[in-house]
Amino acid sequence: MSYDEARIYVKSGDGGNGIVHFRREKYVPRGGPSGGDGGKGGDVVLVVKPTLNTLIAFNQNHHFKALNGEAGGSSNCTGRSADDLIVDVPPGTIVRDADTGALIADLVEPGQRIVIAKGGRGGRGNARFASSTNQAPRIAEKGAPGQERWIQLELKLLADVGIVGVPNAGKSTFLSVVSNARPKIADYPFTTLQPNLGVAVFDERDLVLADIPGLIEGAHTGVGLGHDFLRHIQRTRVLIHLLDGAGEDPIADFHQINTELALFDEKLGQKPQIVVLNKMDLPQAQERWPAIRDELKRLGYAPMSISAVTHQNVRDVVFRTLAIIDSLPDEPDEIGELPVYQLDDDPLAFTISRTDDGGFRVSGKRIERAVTMTYWNYDQAVTRFQRILESMGVTAALKEAGVKPGDTVIIGEMELEWDD
């Protein structure tokens, strides 16, 4: 069941038929043509309804058909036009053509509407065809058929702040503490399987926060539900990056999440981040905090520590978030076109060629970006890069090309020595 994606069929109404009719009145032997026009078919209209926050309703209903216009009547009476079919969608819905992937609309504001399928025009009755040379036309038009198409709906949450982190870092607990949200919370990974929205009110200020489900390694390639979840944070202005104080290696988790964000969309890696170590109510987290704090400061961050369970320092994080948002420049109202990857523009594609000295060069947009984003002074980061090579099929492709231990492999500006 999908909460943030749907493929639906829409069909507008056909126009009503015009008719052939002549006046028949006593003492009026030649009354003339009086056939009326048909009514217009109903449009299919998408309308933003602010009380909705998921696309789950479209899991039960995939087909939306507007009514047809009515046929014309005698005495030049026009048939009744059909009412428009209103289809409610949540704020943040992106509409694409299901066949081509082309962007049709980006529905953001409450009440915003778009005619996604226009109703057919009513056919003209024979009265419309009367002329000086044809005073008794026996001709009329049938109504024009309505439009039909399949469209793809994608939901991007409209939130000021995205809460990111590895599974079980405490994101849902944090959201429930600072806002009115009541997400499902439990002590195991992937409790959150859909994004949750919460609104925090501080000093008459509203702050919309989105708890993004935990990211796992490989999310940028679609592992798990990576693509479905990552797109929800593209609209956010600030990220609160929660680290699991009870995790095996919070710093490694920090680098992993940032890499996944930037591999999916370069702009995500550039968003302001507030890095917060959670679970300070646990002795293990308290002992590790000084070392983690120093390492994050070395990386250029001003880390904070909290306990979402005991509410320790939680309000400080929110106030700091508000201060950062206030310092950011205003964003344009219109959100630009999103990248649509065609088969000939696959971001995961790569090529392997031989160098003059007998080595190998791997070229590809995604893999070269992964190289530049890897912290080579961290053993775990190097190991993780090797897993990226495997998951993208680079390792298998190099072996098929004949790579041997000791051979030089160049990816981007990095020169590596191959070792099985």
C-alpha cells in the first residue's frame, strides 16, 4: 500500500449530442430548424485539499470519470452541461504524465486547482447550420469525446524541517515531543514506514516538521524504499540530523546518511543541518558524547545533545532551528522542474575503458560523485565505497573486463589499486 505515490486513470465527460429538430406549431407550416446544442462534458479537476496528507485514498480507487453532457432539446434548448469531477489531493502533490514522465503540475497551495482532463464540447444542433441558402438543415453534430489519460501522482511533504537519521535513532519520539504529531513508536528499526508531519508552535510561530523514515545504505539507488522516502526532504529548508547515541558508530552513521542524501540529490547535501546526538539518558551515550562532539566540531558542525525520552534540551533544538530558518533567504514560490531520467540518461549508468598504461577507468555520473564524497581517511567509509561498487555492478563489470589484483582503477580523480 502506497501512501505517497499513485497511478490513476482520468477521463472527462463526452459532450452531449446536438439534435435535428424543426418547429411544429399550428398555423406555422414552416417553423424552421430548432434543434439545440448538446451540453459540455464535465472536466476532471485536481484540487489541493489541506486536510489531506497522503495519497492512500487512491489505493482503493484508480479510475475517475466525469459525467457526459446531455443532448440538446427542441426549441433551441441547450442540453445540460455536466458538473466537473473534483479529485482532492494533498498539498505537495506532483502530477506527471504516466507515459512520458513529463511534469504537468506542482500543486502546493490550498485550493490550487488544475484541469487535468477537459470535458468534450457539446455538439451543435441543426439551428446552428441554418443559412440563407439552407433554411432547413438536416445536420447536427455529436458531442466531442472527452480526454482520457493515465497520470502519476507523487507526494512531497511540505515541511520546513526534515528529521533524518538511521533507523531507530529516535526521530518519531523527537517529533512527538516537539509537535502535535502522534506517530507509531517502538524500540526496533523501521517503525516508521511512512513520513509523519507535525506542527510545533513556539512563541506564536508555526514550524512544520517531517519525520522521514530511516534511511539505509543504498537508499539513493532505491534499496528498501529509498527513492520514495528521499524525495520528501527535497522541499525542506533545514535538516535535523539525529544520531543514535546507542548505535554502534554514530559518526559512521552520520557520514552514511549524508552520502545517501547527496547521491540522491546534490542540493540535499547542501541544506543546513543541525546535528543532534540523541538518547543522552543512556550512560553509553553520555560516555561517547565528548568524542563525538569533538569529531563533529572538527567537521565544521556545532553539535547538540538531547534525550527525546526525557525531553532534555529538546526545546533548544527547536529554537535553534527557528533561528536558522529566519536567517535563510526567502525561497521563490515556484518550484522548478524536477529531473526526469530517461533510459538514455540513467544516473546509475557507467562505462569501463582501458587506460594507456593497462589500467582501467570507470566513468559515470553517480559513481564519480560517490568517489568525491567518500571520506578516504575512514576505513569504514572505504569499506562502504566498496559496497557501493558492488551494489552498482561496478565490481562485477571490472572482473568481467579482466581486472587483476594490483591493477590501477581510476574513478573520477581518484586512482585506486585493485585488491580482491
